[in-house]
Amino acid sequence: MNLQRISLVVTLALTAAGCFGSDPNQNSMRADGSFVATGGTSGGGGSGGPFDPSSPVPGVALATFDTKAVGFSFSNYNEPPNLAVNNAGTDPTLAWNGADGSPNPGCLKVTAPFSAGNQYVDIQSASLQTDSTNMCIGCQNWTGGTLHVRIKVDAGSTFTGQIEPYADTTSNYTFVGTSINVQMDNNWHDYAVNLNNAMTRNTGYDLSKVILYGVHIGTGNSPASTPTPVTFEIDSFSIDGAPAATGTGGAGGTSGGSAGASGGGGSAGHDAGTGG
């Protein structure tokens, strides 16, 4: 896997920290790893009523996992909150599940061995290539687009954390994403982020040059009780309203691959945000 940037959600009440620069291997998290979830939308409940898991994927399907999970993996950015690297000997797992899905059978099954606040897993596509001058080759134009992903928390869990769909842009892997409070049931829900108005848009982002996409899932920094291991089903990444987007559906999605990681439960680098 081509490790790139991780971006972590930060607490808005604190004074913003400075950007760590454009190195895709650097982190934009606050020193305390804290974050908040705000903005974005979820298609489950509320004024829109219950989410119908059989509803068609909006816009262009990026990855539907109908037959396999090719192209997706955990970020392995080395920092304490990332359970793919630091987990006391119990690794998170990612596998294909053909028995569940939305709208069709076939999805990613992810287990996250949560045991405390400020822990996360980050599921990401493989990275698009860059040339010898570090220019992005084949980047997607998602200007004006809304990124969707469908997620279900498996039965028996009382997970109270955050879901953060995100995209990294340009060859610097500049983060764009929004952390959303998880829907508190064990049904499929659509988590959607209007990228032009995302809560976190790090300095230098360019939605006409999307190089990867993914989702951060984390516990948050002030859980009501000690978090326990959780299993998630993840399906149907799609982009709606973008002028130019391509996907490979069941083959596992477009190439992509960096990180944006939920700092203990959501995402991303308010320190460098340009609005939201």
C-alpha cells in the first residue's frame, strides 16, 4: 500500500494549530488528538425518513464491492490512535462479505478492536499514480460533487463514534472531508458530504484533482463508556453531481490511496481548514 497523508478531526473550541505542510506523510492532527463531528449529512432517519438500503446508488458508483474488495486497505500511518498500527496485538481486519450489502449483496466487512477514546481505523482506496515531477496522473474532477458511502454497524454494538467520508486532492494529498455522528442503530445508512462545503478543506485543496477517497471511523475523545470492538459493513462509495468521475463498481473502486484518518473517531485537520 502506498501510505500517504492522514488527517484528523480536531476540537473546534481549541485554538487552531498551524498546518504541517504539504508532505503527504505528515499529520494534521492536534496534539491531543481531539475532534468534533459536525456538518455533512446522513441518509438515515431525520426529515428524510428511514433509509432504504435497496435504493439505487446516487451518481457515479466508485466502488460497490459486488464481487470482491480489491483496491481497499487500512491506512498504516504510524501514530498511537491508528489501530492498524497500534492495537495491543489485536489487528483490525478487512474482508469481503458476500452475504450483505446495499443496494446489492457484496460489501467490505471491517472489524475495529476499539478499547478507548481517540482510536480509529481508516479504510482507503489505492492511490492514483504520480509522475517523476510528482504530478497526479488521471486525477478525478469532483468539483461540486457529493461523496457518499453506505455503512452499517453490526447488531449488538452500541458504537457512538463518528463516520468521515473524505477525499485527498492533488499530488500533495490535501484533505477534504466531514465527520458525521454515527446513526445509532444496526441498519444501513448513507453518509454523504458535499465536498465543496466540507467541514475540513485543508489549504491547497483542489477538487478538480482528487487522487483518492476513503472513510475514517473512530471512537471520539469523550466516549460515554469504554468503547468495545465493533464490526462495520461498508458499501457503495459514489460521487454525485461532479462534472467528471469514473468508477469500477464491483471491481473495488477507482485507484486512490492515501490516508485521511479519523483521529479517535472522525477526521481531520481543522488546523489547516479553509472553511466549513
